[in-house]
Amino acid sequence: MAKVKLNPALEQVRGQLAGFVYRVRYGGQTISKPPDMSKVKWSPAQVEHRQRFRRAVEYAHAALADSKARTIYEKEAVQKGKRPFDLAVSDYFKGRNLLIE
């Protein structure tokens, strides 16, 4: 693997750019081609979990759009040292729904 020393303006490149994926990992940055997931055969359990996670993200967006739920999540996030969005996703999986309370 080649090692490249980037100038300070490009020191924190992350994401996809020009057909390559730039990742920051322990020990430095890596550059690779994006993964080709077109031929992956998801198991029924994986498909179900991906759908559940999609619904959890939808719930989190809706909860943070609601002013009452947002204030609750922001207070809890400060106490627990987490992000409000992450708490909302976690609550969906635990069955806690602040939108109907």
C-alpha cells in the first residue's frame, strides 16, 4: 500500500470523491474503490432488519421534527453524552415511542 502525505488542506478527506472512497481509520487514511453490493444476496433476516432500521430512522426524523419529543431527546442526550438522533433510533428498537405519548 502506498503512503501519501497530504497537504494540510486535504488532511481530513473522508467520503467518496472522484470514484474512490476515502476512509480514516486507526493508523491513517485508506483510499479504495467503493464496494459493489449489486450481487449480494441478503438473507430474509437481513432484509427484515434493514427494513426495521429504515423504520427506526424514519421514526427518529419524525421525533426530532416534533418540538416536544425533540426537547426530551435533547435533554436525555446531554445527560447520557449521546446524540438525540441516536437515542431516538435506539428508542424505536426498545419500543419507546414519544410521538404517541
